[in-house]
Amino acid sequence: MIKKILIVDDSPIARKIMKTCLPKDRGYEISEATNGQEGIDKYLSVKPDLTFMDLTMPKLDGYKATEEIKKIDKNAMIVAATADIQPKSLERIMALGAFTVLKKPPRKSSLEEILDKVEKQLTEK
Amino acid sequence: MIFSQIFDMVNVGIVILDKDYNVFKWNRWLEARSKIPSEKIIGKSIFEFFPELNKSWFHRSFKTVMSFGNFSFFSQKLHSYFFPFKASNALDSKFEYMQQSCTMGPIRDKNNAIEYVYIMVQDVTEIAAYEQKLVELNTEDGLTGIYNRRYLEKKIEEEFARHQRYARPFSVVMADIDFFKKINDTYGHQCGDFVLQEFTKTISASIRKVDIFARYGGEEFCLLLPETPGKAAELVAENLRDIVEKSSYRYGDTDIRFTVSLGISELSDGVESAKELLTRADMALYKAKKSGRNKVVLH
Amino acid sequence: MTLFSDEEKDILQEVMNIAFGNATADLAEVIDIFVVLTVPQIQVMKISELPTYFEKNIHGFERIWKLDQEFWGDFSGSGFLIFPEQIGKSLVELFGTGDLDPTENNPFDSLEKEILLEVGNILVGACVGKIAELLDTRVTYSPPIASQGECSNFARLVENYDSDQTAIIMKTVFEFENHNISGLLFFITSQDSIEWLKKSLYDYLESFDE
């Protein structure tokens, strides 16, 4: 069951949009981080069930943050959120251990689809 | 109503394609030039009628217009034409087909989604013909009709840079008609001009389309051979020498025969500039003259 | 410059991030070349400050190719593409081979210019097109104009603009990966579209709640 969600994105607007698009009736506890490093720290302190990771961020980008988190916790459920969904970028982030990719801008429907997919994966485990 | 009338009245060709390249609209201008009535082409793939458009650049532009809604511009300079229509008002130009300048752009539905792509075709044959005339005046040698020295010097720089960049073989041949002064002195200057003209005709008929043949000055000529190493250039030059030696030209009631000396240089590691390549060819030509004329020498 | 509130700037930045990201992905598909566009840097300034801005941002280039293309609509302005002159040749190798033969119909230099026009048209069209799509409007374009020369006199770049006007500058570095081709892409948004832009930024934000 997804309960805690971490949103890692340097743009306050991107985080706001993401929160707007998440279903309100499921009682998610949402935490936020503004760069990759903060994302890793928050991941350790919050232990989220699902992390949305932006890829282009200052300090530490989403690729490196994903790699680091996966090193610490190989079961970490990370969904990369990016506007650049060309195959080469996708290949790279999937190889680093992301579960799937959410195309930016998110829509309620596309987010719901991903939440279902993650939920299914979590119960199978 | 109004717009569909204008669609058929304007002096440009307009074709509208759906996302699968099928013709949706075909205006009267295009009907008239292509001799294809719209009822025959509508609903069919444009490639069925114009297979020459089925190329990667066309698909690339079509796809960008479909996904970004931008416009694509196709100049006559790069593409010459989209649709092969016979040129009608082409002065005395060399254009067999109507020269066209084309634009491609999106047509959207109410929801702003791109449903169709239009292509607009403008006839620019006349402008292109004038431009061509100007270029000719600027690049041709008046007497012989082959390229002049100015053009050659520009061209050799370009070809040198290109071949050097791609590390491709490239050779330059300098040619000089033997004892030209004697021809002038014996038969007169008009005969000298006649010899220069006949000589260029003979050479022009024996070289490739990609080779560049120019009058360098007086009775001296230069030939650029792209994609050709020195050894192959030597064979080319030897062939030209042989043809000239065996030719005879009728001037009035005399048969005139003459020979030519040729010097060759090739692009190699030591050659730093186009100018040096020319100098080397000139030096080889000097050697050919010194060693008795009617000869080919490779630097 | 207090023309935009912090929130408006944040929305603008995010819209551009998404627009340029989407443009990158679509470019890769459409032209089949891996393109990298950096996150756009956005600045608001007076047109009169632009020459100095260009001078600061374009350095290390001796001779440049410059391409500009105007676009109109609710969202209007110009796109500028600038790269070092010698890169034109590599672009021809990348785009020009295939159907078009540089030796037959076209002298090499005019081919280079035409390819540049095509590439510029695609890059500007991709970015502007995506911005327009996100903000739910449509734009039309004039044909791009290419020129080459010494990298100086930046005042000429903006001589058609009213120097008192305010412009939004977006700068991105694009790169065709594995081909060692990179350049700068600037967008100048005209003052007329600023009011419209402010409104549509909020409309954009609200659209997610539907």
C-alpha cells in the first residue's frame, strides 16, 4: 500500500502541480525535497513507499540521486518525472533502477495509471 | 464559400494532405499545372502521383510540422522544385521544370489539434532564370563559354577544403596549348580564337560532369578533378593529350593540328593550400614544356 | 525587474522546462538525432540591455552563424540561434547527406546555408511550438533568416525592436550528441505578449485541477 510519497523537484511549481494531480481521497502523506541531496536525506528520514524524482536539478541531479538511493535501499520505489522522454534518457534512468517514468506535465489520469502500477508491484512482493 | 473561391483563384498551388499523406484538397492552380483533376487525386496518397516526394527530407519536414506545428520553407536553391511541372515561361533558361519555392505548414481543428498539412507552391522560374543568367555572366569565360579564372579560384578553395576535410583524393591539371603563338602568327588572331574554342569543346566532351574546367588565361587552362588521385589524373591527362594530338580542325580551307602539354598535382600531406596545389601543377606543366612539349608530367 | 512576481517566474520557468524537455524528446523522434537542450535560463530585461547580454553570453566564437525567426500570435517574439561558423560544415554532414547531393545541383556554401535554415527552423519551431501547446495557443512563423559574419555588433540583432520595451530572454544550449555540435538558442518575447503570458501562466496552473 502506498502511504507515504516523496516528491523531489527543484521547481516549487512542479511540486505543486504534482500534488494537485495526486488523488486527494487516499490520505497520502506527502513530503518534498528541492534537490537530489535533500531527496536522499528525506528518503532516509521519511522512508517513503514511493518517490517521484525530477531528473534535472541543481546540486545533485535525479540520475545520481536515484543511483544513491538504490544503493542504500535496493527495493526503493522510484518513478522518474521528466519532460524529456526520448528513449536514450529513459534507458539511462531505467538502468539506474527507476521503476518507471512519468511524462511531464503530469495529468490526473497519467498519475493514476502509475499509482495503480506501483500498487500492483508492491502487493506482488 | 468565399474562401473556397479564393482557394481556386490564387496564383499559387495549394495542396492539403492528411496525416497519412493522402490528398485532401488540390486547388485549380495545381490542377492546371499537373493536368491531374482534383477528383482523381483526392483521397489518394500524394506519393502515388509524385513518388519523387517520398524522400527522407520530405518525411522529416512533414513530421516536424505535424508534431510542432511549425512551418517548413523549401527554397528553390536547395530543392529546385517539389512537383515536376514543365516550365512554361522560362525565357531561354536551361530549366526544363518549373522552379518552385514551397512552404509547408499546419492546419488545425477546433481543438487546436493538427489535422492537416498544407503545401503552398510558388512559381519562381523567372526569378531563378535571371539569377542563373547573372551567375553565368559572372563565372563564364566570354570567348569559350567555360568557367573563368575568378570562378576557378573560388572553386579550387572550396574543393581543396572539402577534400582535405574528408581526406579524399583530389587532383589539379594545368594545360597549355603548344606553340599557340605560332598559330596566331601564321593564321591570325581569329584563328587563334577558333583554336581556343575548339580545344575547349574537345576537352569538355571528354571529362566528367563533376570535373571543373576553366580558362586560366591566354592559352592556359585548368582542370579540377574531384575524388581523383594523382595516378588516375595522369591517365586522364594522357587521354586528353592523345585526343588533342589526333584531332584536326578545319579552319577555312586549312586543317589545323596542334598539341597540348599538361602538368598535374595532387592533394597530399605536404600541400597546405589551394594556391600551393596550383603552383605545383604549374611547375609540372613547366617541366612538360621543358622536356619537349606534348607531354604529361605529374608533380 | 518587478514585472513578474516570484510565483509567476516560477511558473514560467517550469513551463519552459517542460516545453524544452518535450521538444527534446520530439526532436529525437522526428529527426532521429539525440539532441540535448539545457534547462533554459530565463531573464527579464530591457531591449537596450540585450547587446551587452549577448556579448556576455556569446564568447569564444570568432565568426558566427546567426539565424533568426519571428513568430506571431498571443505569444510573439523572435528566436535566435547562434553557433560558431565552422560548425555549419558538420551540420551539413549530419543533415545534408542522403537525398541531397552537394556536388551536383548545389554549390557547397549555399547548401550549408539551406541546411542551417532547416535546422534552425526545426529547433525554433520545436521550442516555440511546445510552449504554445502548453499554454493552449497557436503561433505562426516567418521564414528564418541566416547570416554569417564576425561575432560583434550585437546591437544589430535587436535593431528592429523598440529599445524601451521589455523582453523575456530564454537561453538554452543545444547539442547534437556524438556530433560535437552545439550552439546557443535565445528567445525574445515581445512586450505585447507579456500580459497575455501572465494570464495564461495561471490558467496553465489551474488546468491541472480540472
